[in-house]
Amino acid sequence: MNQGDKPVAENKLYKNKILATKISGISLPMYLIMLAVLIIIMAMHKLPNNILGAVLVLTLLGHLFYFIGEKLPIFNSYLGGGSVFCIFASAALATFGVIPADTVDITKNFINNMGFLDFYIAALITGAILGMNRNLLLKASVRFIPVALLSMIITFFAVGLVGMLLGNGFGHSVMYVSLPIMAGGIGAGVVPLSSIYGHALGQSSAAMISQLIPASALGNVMAIISAAMVAKVGKDTKYDGHAILMEIDPKYSKTRQVEPDIMQMGVGMLMALTFFMIGTILNSLVPKVHTYAFIIIVVILCKAFNLLPQYYEDAAIMFNQLIVKNLTHAVLAGIGIALLNLSLLASALTWQFVVLCLTSIITISLASAFIGKMFGLFPVESVITAGLCNNSMGGTGNVAVLSASNRMGLIAFAQMGNRLGGAIVLVIAGILIQFLH
């Protein structure tokens, strides 16, 4: 090959590399065409205000940002990679007005009011539990709940004591930092918490919620990044359960493999939706227990007593895999656009506030690691599910934490601790606000 042929060969190699690049199964040129269509319709303000427009925005942006985050040096190793980048990049586009306001509104409406997260989480919970070995599920559940609750208690007092040392006071620190972080998210945690505080203090819920959201949001961000770091540091050590919560006979720890079947996936969708409706019915009868908690309880009972034929369990697993592989990045983008306001978060970032949030994250991580090991759980999995998921923003936060640490199969335990712990936090808050405000 002569010198003149080298640039031609290099150019051809570069073109081939571009054509071979795929984002979630789509070639780069095709992805750019889809992205161009999205940009044009957003610029024209003609994005449909329904599932069509919202799913296209979230899926295209989610897959793109996840792909970029996984390629960025340092970021992909220590800062949560694609999952964290997806959330922050999406939040930045919404916060700084890069995405048109009407598109942001469509996305927020889809995330908050049209049941997209409920659809996703119902599929996750149902498939994760039914796909788990029955012996592992029962043995791990009994050990997991005490670990989660004890870790939360220790963290509560740690934040209060550090708050006293910083001059913030025990009461203010636990009421406005510790409890909002551990309350189980926005809808099931911060919103009822703001109502409890507002009623006790003679203020509106709206006035209180702006004081509580920053702690929930920053705690969520720290939990996601910490989960990625814990998974990275603990990888392949004796503390790593490789997405299994506790040591058990190897034959019980294998994830059930199912062959995809189009018809059966549809059955799995109906299974997930039916379990969600059962949870909704029970929640209407006992409003203080979250719908997700009831879904977990009902699905665990079905699994524990072998109430479902294997065909239906396999169907739920297939649908779970379909949803996880195709919509997880969309959910992460939705969290960024609809639930994470960077301006609000930045305005609350005093150094004392950051220290208290860090105290919550570090304490609950250490406590869940040590207590989890005492109860026979793998410390890495214990930290992520019994610890960090209880410092996240509920269901969406759990998805982000588990996605960042590549442990999505533990969603049932994450939700179990989050919902149970969040309910207890609300009860405690109602009592303590009378004395600590």
C-alpha cells in the first residue's frame, strides 16, 4: 500500500466503525435519523401530548445518554456510568430549557399522572419475585427486613447527632434531612410528610414541600453514585453476592432461564397488571399501606404457596425481561426530566446540608453492611438494597440505584424495605414533629 492509499483505508475503517456502532440495537445513522425527527417535531411544538410523544422522547434520550455515560472515562467507572449520566443529562436539558417547555410538561404528565412508572414497576416486581427461587425468597425476606429497619434507626440518630455538632440541632436535622431522605420518595414520602408537617406547624403543604424535596433529591443522587461505587469496589470479593442477597445452595441461586415467546409475553403483561390492580384494591381498603407493598405481599404469597403454574411464572419473567431491556433507560430519563430540578437542588446546597446528606448515605451503608453480614446477607447486596435504596426516591430511585449497580433483580427487596421503612417514617414523623419542631 502506498502513502496515498493510507488515508483512504483509514477513512473507510472510520466509516465502517460508525456503521457498526449501535445504540440499544439501532445503528448510529438510523439513530441519528430518529433523533432528528424528534428534534424537528419538538421544535415545531407538535409532539403528541400522549403515550406516543412521551415514550419517543424518553426512550430516544434515555438510550442515547446511557450509551454516552457508559463510554465516558472515570464517569463510567466511579460515578454511576450510563444510569447517572442519563438522569443528570436529562435533568440538565429540562432545567436549562434545552427541551421545549411543552415537551417537558408532556413528559412530566406521562411520568406523574399516566401510570408509566406504575406499569414499569409492576412488571419489575412481579417478574423479579416469580423468577426467584422460592427457598431463597423466603429465607432472605426474613433476614432482610430487620437489617433494613435497624440500619434506618442507626442512620436517624447519626444524622441528628452530626446536626447537633454542626449547630443545626438534632430536631431540625432529622426532620428536614434524615426523614425526607428515608420517607420513600416524593409521592409516597415527601408529599404526605409535608402534609404532616404543615398540619402540625400551621403552614401549607406547598410551603413545606419545597423544604423537604432537596434532601430527598440529593440523597437520591448520592445513593445512585454510591451504589455504583460499592458494586465496583466490592466486585468479585467475598462480600459480593453477584446480585444474590444471601448464600444458599447453588442449585437454588440460579436465575430461571426462559425462552421468549411472543404470546406468553402478553400473558405476562396481564399478570403484572392484574397484580397491580389487586394491590390497588387492597390499598383502597388500607390506604396507609402503599400499593407496591401490597403487590409485593400478594406475589410473595403466590410464590411461597406455589399458587401459580410455571407457565404463568415464566410469562411474568418474560414480560419483566422485555420491559427491563427496553424501558429502563426511558425511566431514568423520565426521572431526570420530571423529578429532578437542578436549580432547586443547587439552591439548597449549603455545606452543612451536604454534610448531613453524606452522613445519611455513609451511615446507612456501613450499618447495612455490618448488620447484613451478621444476618447472613452478602454485604454488597445488603448495602445496595437495605441501605442505599432506603435513601432513594422510592420506586424510581430504586430503579436508578439498582440500575447503576447492575442488580435490577433485587427490586422486590428494595421495594420491600423502601415501602415498609417509608410507612414507619411517616408514623414517626407525625409523633416527633410535635416535639422537635
